[in-house]
Amino acid sequence: MRIITQWLLVCSVLMGGVYLFPSSVQIEPLYMVLVLGAVIRVLNATLRPFLLLFTLPFTLFTLGFFILVVNGFVFHLAARWVDGVSYSFTAAFLLALVTAALDSMTQDKKRSSPNVIFHRFGGKPTQTEKDEIEDVPFIEVKAKKE
């Protein structure tokens, strides 16, 4: 379900780019937005991790802002591969920026939170504590009184 949501998000950003930047973004048959969105998602899943690894020194030097250039390059490359689509690198960069912002806002917050619970008073966790929380590592923290 998340894949379809991300694909529709990319397609909606592309449609917004067609209407906001009519001189920079041109997609001739309008259904090609769906194809371009699929190509962008495939490139993000396959090529983008290698590009991020290759450009890691630049990313560290620019404190992460170079990732936006990598995202713009992926958009630009996808536009080259799909017929009937043309836009400038600046428009690709802006659309990648909007896509990254929307993708981070729609990310599942439960998956990014740490799954650690601290047991303060020592001893073994009770069975009810283990039953309430599934698939979470349980860490005991014992404190010494001084």
C-alpha cells in the first residue's frame, strides 16, 4: 500500500509541476504522468541508493543538501527515458524538493521511532509487560544507590 501511495504522490507532484511551470515542464499525453511516476519510483528504489553512496563525500560536505541534487538528477534521468516528457533541470530540482518534503511528511512515524523500553526498578519484566508489547526488545536498567 505504501508503494502505491508514494507513486500517487509522485504523480500528483508531477501534475502540479505541469500546471505551475507550463514553460519548463511539458508532458504531452497526460497519461504519461503515471508512467513517469512509475519510472521515478523504480529509479528511486534501484539507482538512488548507489548515487547516494557515490556522492557521500559531497553530501557530508554540504550537510545533506547535495541529496536534493541527486533527487533532481533522478527526476531528470526519468524524464529522458520516457517519451513525450521534457523539463529543465531546475524544474526537476524543484519537483524533487517538493516530492522529498511531501514524502517525509507522509512517512509512517511509528516505524522511525525507537523500539526500546527501559525497566527502571530492576528485576525481570512481568508477563503482562511482555504481552502488551510485541516484537520490542526489552532493556533492563539497574541503578545503584550511592
